Amino acid sequence: MDIDPPARGIPLVPGDEERLLRDAVSDLAGRYGHRYFAEQVASGGAAEELWDELAAGGYVGAGLPEEHGGGGLGIAALCAVEEELAAAGCPLPMLVISPAIVGSILARHGDEAQRARWLRPIAEGRIRVAFAITESDAGSNSHQVATVAARDGAGYRLRGSKTFISGVEHAAAVLVVARTGRDERGRGQLSLFLVDSDAPGLERQLVPTACAALEQQWQLFLDDVEVGEERRVGPEGAGLRALFDGLNPERLMGAAMCTGIARYALDKAAAYAREREVWGVPIGTHQGVAHPLAEARIELEAARLMLQRGALLYDAGLEAGEASNMAKFTASEVSLRALDRAIQVHGGNGLADEYGLADLWFVARLLKTAPVSREMVLNHVAEHALGLPKSY
């Protein structure tokens, strides 16, 4: 069953601008609700109606530069959009991938022609671009990417494979991470290429998963895919720096999706605990029900503060890697706890489709592993914040 529209999220940045943005997105998403999300997942849809309304309102490109069709409000604003969508039961992972990852990279590292050809349509929501970095043998070690882009006349030929690539079926193109050389230590020098999703030599194979999400997962095979030099984003071999300008927004947007899911779960749990009566009193009267929800609410607000810090650092052009990783870590943990406790409060109803909780478990659980695993976040913090020896 759908409940009343979720409570609005407290703005992460003081002032009216973010509050008005959250109110508008919350109103829009509330007209669709989780039932719409579930129907789209079941039918293999892409939530086109919701996406088109978001695009028409300027929300898809809220964080991208105004001169390229965006709202100029920074990643904090796009995180607010994603959180409000998830809080209404409509998490949109493609909002993480296309404007946050690819859009951020193009905004900082694309040339003027690429920004006109790709960034403006992304910001305006007219096209979606997927992102392909993950490989089965490289895992979190991006230096070991095996996909190669070899010089061929005025362009390149891409050879290799990628796995667990989201949303290719809805994308006009894919931003592919490939190796164009090795440094003096033998590590891969990376470059980024925009490849049309229907380019000759690019094949895809569905990776079946249990995740109830709008985007499917794909394995990509690149067999001498030809791209011109104008499709390379940034200088050859300098892709790692550009990557982090997209991966930090990815972590922050993942955190925003998680905090939104946690809000959605706690809103539903609290409403149910107020209404459901056993032995003549609402079940929320009992501390065994109330305290786990209250604890999750405290953890949620702590995660939102970490998200705020990461977004503010990124938008200020400061080092945001540690804060972005911490935000993703804390938010993914609390989203799972909040969902688990909400399901438990509902008893058997928590597993019924009509209550709209259990299907989001898979989305939240995915975000504990991707886009960066909790273990790699802990490695990063141990090394960089605590000064401990590198463990990998």
C-alpha cells in the first residue's frame, strides 16, 4: 500500500534554493510513488514518464554548468534530487550514471565540441550515457584494466570486455575506460572514450541478477570498435584523474540514493507502527519497536551530514575522495538497517509486494558493494586517514 507523501528531507545546505528544489522534486516524485517504480521494473520499463518530467523541470542537469544546459547548482543539488526520488520510492540509478559520472567528467575534461555534442543533451535529459570501467579480472584495481585502445590512423581500435555495466539498454553511448599504455611502474595508463551503444563491434550480453532495478546489467564485448580521436575525453593516458572527477560524484549520488531509501523505509515503518494495534495499543508504543527505528533515524541523519560534507568539498573544487567514500559507506549501511527494521516492524506484511519494502532491499544491498565496496572504503580510510600501511 502507498502511504502519504514522504516527509521532505532537511536541506543539506542552508537557504531557500535547496529547500525549493527538494519540495519540487518531492511533489513530482510523489505523484508517481513506489507502485509506479515497481510496475516499471516488472515490465522492463525505464520510467520514461518520470525521467521526461525531471528533464523538463531541469532536474536531470541540476548539478551541471549552466552554459552547457544544466542548472549550475553543483553535485549537492543533484544529490538532493536523487534523495527525494528515492524517498518517494523511485530510486533512479541512471541519474547517478549519466549526469553525475559522465556529465561531471565531460564538464571538467571534455573539449568544447564534446560538451556541445554530449554534455548539453545529457544535462537536458535528452540522452543517457552509460559508463564502463568494471572488468572481471581487474575488480577495484583500475590500473589493471585489460581493455585496450590501440592507435589506428587518426583514431583508435578498442578491444576487450567489461562486466556489470548498468543501463546500456537505455543509453545512446557508453563512456569506456581503456588502457592506452603503461607507466614506468608497469601500471596501465587509462584513457576515456565515448562509444555509440550501437557501434559496429560492440556487443552486449545480459547478466541476470536478482536486483529489482530499472537498469539491467550487461557484459560488453569490444571487438575492434573504431572511434575517432574526437571521441577521446581528455589527454591520452590521463584518464585516471578524470575518472575521480566522475567517481566521487558517483559515490555521493550513491549515498544520496541510500539516504533516500532509508527515509522511505523509516517513513513507512513509523506510519505502520502508529496505526497497527496489538492488545489495544499501537505497536510503536513498545520500545522494542520504537528504539530500533529511532536508532536508524539517528544514523540516517549522521549519513546525511557526511553526504553534505562530501558534496560541499566537491563543489568547492577541494579534495573530496575521503568524504565521498565515507558518505557512501555510512549511507549504504544505514539504508540496509532501516529497510531491515522497517520490514521487521511490518511482520509478514514487510515481504508482501503491496507494502513496497522488500523489493528495495536488492537496490540497497547493491550499493553496499558498488560503486566501491565497503572493504575498499575501509582500506582507503585506514591508509589515508589513519596512516596505516597499505594493505593491497
